[in-house]
Amino acid sequence: MIWLRALGARIWPYIAAVGAVLAGLLAIRQGGKAAGRAEARIDQLEADASARRERDEAASTIERLDDAAVRDRARTRMHRNQGQ
């Protein structure tokens, strides 16, 4: 039994080192996932802002047009979308 204790005393540092490496890899992986989520959130916020700008520009353009011009634009868009 003494040899088993001696073997355990010699192996324990290696087991601890492997555990520390695994914990470090897990921490790096989790950090990468968090960074990926943050990047995706930023991309989505930029897309939302771009869509809002386009919406506001379209609304201001339509506001400036008279009824006949709005009807013509709607008719053109409808014909263009039927081909898709």
C-alpha cells in the first residue's frame, strides 16, 4: 500500500495540471462564445438602424409626393414584385 500512496503523490501534480488546462480551455471557449454573441448583437443593431433610416427616408419621400405620384410608385413596385 505504501507504493500506491507514493504513486499517487507522484501522479497528483499531473492530474492537477491536466485539470487546470481543461479549465483554461473551457474559459477560453466561453469567452469566445460571449464575444460572438456580442458581435451578432452589434450587427443586428446596425441592421435595425439601417432599416429605420430607410423607413424614414421612404416616409419623407412619400410625404413630399402627391397622390398620383404615390399611386404610380405603388403600381410600379407591384408590377416589379410580380416577376419575382
